[in-house]
Amino acid sequence: MALRFYNTLSQQVEPFEPQDGKTVRMYTCGPTVYHYVHIGNLRTFTFQDLLRRWLLYRGFELQHVMNITDVEDKIIRKAMEEGKTIQQYTSQYETAFLEDMDRLRMQRPERLVRATEHIPEMVEAIEKLAAGGYTYTSDGSVYYRISKFPDYGKLSHIDVSGQRAGARVDVDEYDKADARDFVLWKGRRDGEPYWDSSLGAGRPGWHIECSAMAMKYLGDTLDIHAGGIDLTFPHHENEIAQAEAVSGKPFARYWLHAEHLMVESQKMAKSLGNFYTLRDLLEGGYEPEVIRYLLASVPYRKKLNFTFDGLRAAATALERLRNYKLRLETGKFSGDANSAALDATQKARAAFDEALDDDLNTAEALGAIFEFVRETNTAMDEGKFGAGNAKPAQELLDHFDSIFDVLRPKQKEGAICDAEVEALIAERTQAKKTRNFARSDEIRGLLAGKGIVLEDTKDGVRWKRK
RNA sequence: GGCGCGGUAGCCAAGUGGUAAGGCAGAGGUCUGCAAAACCUUUAUUCGGGGGUUCGAUUCCCCCCCGCGCCUCCA
């Protein structure tokens, strides 16, 4: 079956095809840069990265835009507390975010766009909404009048008619005519950053940035809009209300939402002391690739229960795959391709692709890979894996890694170089020939101290960095 | 209360109207100077509970129990 995704809009799995059949226009909600992103954020971004890669593998061209929210209540408050401008305050976290992306091997979207660099676009969108009668002004702020947009609620499947005006406390501290309404433009307040505009001095509301930037770079109708599940309402619902009121066209064809990550079965929260950033985990000695593997291994629509046991299990599982890769690269295989091993490889490849086509079922895709690894390992043990089997196997592994991107660990700084390792291995081999096991073990220990693991195999010594 | 997601072996987790992938952990074994790596066997007569439909349900329907999320700015 062809590529398909679960669409929040229809609440069904639907075949996917970009509107022009060729280029996927995708917008994903990026971070609000008021702190380091946490592993829950990274789970969502990992999903977006897998999505990117799979779309590219499937032959589509990709125009992927990710926003960076760099003006927002919390940012303003924090920046003011620290006596910084919001740019000074956010730039450190934006840089940190990009570093985190790199460490987790996330590809950069075609465009990363900052909210503060698109104020005119947002003002223009709000003006259009105003012209259409979708807005009202109260106390210097501009609001979206939800009652003007009959489709409101179609994404989150929430019936807003039951929510009465004024039923809830106005946490925004701005006056609204209806509790359901949301702010498009916040009037200037003392001490806060603001922009002068035809709407008056002020700053944009959160939701308008995504609608305005998405439409600017991707057109009125996106193919895919993705983000965390908690953004479904109200953020994405509001984006739809804004964009569709402006353009009169559907805003996005497919809405994909990643489920949350839990920590030890609990919601991650600073108050629970289970709030982790990537930095926290790296300081704990966990490899970024292991973290990526763990985040990628649970299908995106399922809650991911993050535990340190799980992280250790991921490390072991990943090591198994890397051992296999090493065996494939260093093993001496001879003879023609064994047909059973070839079948196993082809079968795994088909199963892997089919699993990812099926709404990015990464768990099933991994299952196919591990099965392939076991079957071909057995074949190697039994001498039923010929030289002709190595290439297809290698290609499958490369294919896997072009999506998961976890097999090649980053070389550590100051590590012993290959030549030195090889020289010591040669000496050890000599020592073994003369049955000088004391020296042989000494060299093994020496290398182990430098993070090098030796394995004696029938084809010679195999070594790896750990 | 409304909307949504989920409850599958010790843990993580896939899955289908026809009788349970895969990973981790555990136990035993093969191999081995040692150490690894790898492989084999073993670990769910059963898929939260109870009804129903069916020749047959973990998979469809109904009810119940439990966990979690959203319901105004949290990925």
C-alpha cells in the first residue's frame, strides 16, 4: 500500500499525496525559545525529522518551514527579569536549540523562520481579517471573533457552542467579548517590547505568526501541518480560523500530531523533578544517538514512556545493530549470494518500507530490521552468507540509517587514532601466535582503557570504539 | 461534564476476524586461550473485566474498570 497518514482533521488514516503530486509543502511548529527544549519537545521534533526523511525517500520534493517563536509572554517576562532585550534573551536559546537538533541528527528544515522577522506579514493578515469583519478591538488589542467562523472546532472536534462567554477567567489579562475569542494583536503595555503598526502599537498574538508565515512561504494551502498533540487546540484550531478567513481556502490538507512523552509514566513537569533537557541526559553520559533511537522507536501517535531503563535498553539494542554493521563491513564472505539470505534481505526491506508507509510505524520497521539482522547473522554463522549477500545487506542497513540515523556515533575528541589501534592489534596478534597471552591481554586492557573493544573472530581481529 | 488516546509477557512494543512481530531483561546451552560477538532453547494456551455477533475475536458491537492528555497560549 502507498504512503498514508493519520489525519487529525478526518480522524482517519488517509493515503497521502501532495496537492501538486510532487512537492510537499510542510509547516511544523517549532520551539518557543524561552528555555532549553526538553525531551518532550525533542520527541516531537524527532518525529518531524523522520517524517521529513521519509517524504524525501519517497521521492517528493520538500518545502519544510519551521517557525521559531521569539516573542511571547514568557520570553518578555524572563527577558525583563534579566534586563535583556528579547533578542538578547532568545538568541542564546535559539542557538542551543540548533545545537540540540544537530546532536540528535535532525535535518534542518528548508526554512527556519522567526516570528519577530515577520511582523508586517502578521499585521497584513490581521488587516485582512479586520476587513472581513472577523475582528474587534478592545482596549487597544485586536481579537478574533470566533462566532464569525462557522467551521471553528473542526480540527479538534470540540463543540465550542457549549462554552459560554465569560465562563472562564481571562488568563490573558486582556478583555474579550467572548471567552472563546483569542487575541491577534496585543496592545502595547508599559515596559514591554512593541511594534508600531496600522493596528496601533503592540505585538502579535501567538497564533497569527504561524498562519502568516506558513502562507507567506507555502501558499494558502499546505500539504502537511504537524506539531505536538497539545497544539491541536487551541493553537492549530486558531491557525485554521485565521488562515481560512483570510484566504477562503483550506489551510492544511493533512494535520499530523505527535503524542506526548511521559517520564516514568508521569507527565513531565518541573514540579515533579522529572523535567529533562537534552543537556541533562548528555551530562548523564547517554549518547545522543541512543536518545534519538529511543525517541524514534515508539510510533509518534503513541505516548512514549521515557525511562532510564528504556534508555539503557535502547543503548543495548542499538549496539546490537552496530555490531552487525561492523560484522558486515569486516567479515570475509565468499561465494555467490545465498538465496535464502537474499530473500531475508529483500523481505526485510519490503517490510521496513511498508511499515513506514503506514503512518510512520517505526516500531514495526525496527522489527523488520532486527529480524533481518538475526536471520543473516545466523546465515553468516552457518556459512550461508556469500560475498553476493553483503552488498544488499549493506544497502538495507544504509537505507535504515538514512532514516533513523543512529548507527554512526560521533568520534570523541582526543580519541586514539586508527593507526595506533591497528599497530597495537598487530603486536597483540604476534603475541598470541607465540602464545604470549599475558602480553595479549595486556594490550586488550590497554586499548579497553582508551575505549577500544577487541573481538577475536575467525576472520581476524575486529575492533570498535565504545 | 465534553473531546481524544491508551490498557498485549518482568519492562518497552507491533499486530490481525483464524488463533500473538521485534527489542530489553532473566534462565539454560553452543562457540571460545581469555574476552567478546553471534546463534539456539526457554519466558503470554493468552491480549484490563463482563456480555454479544461469528464456525471462530486480542482484533467487530455494547457495558464497566483503570491510566493519560486537551477543554485559552504546554511539544
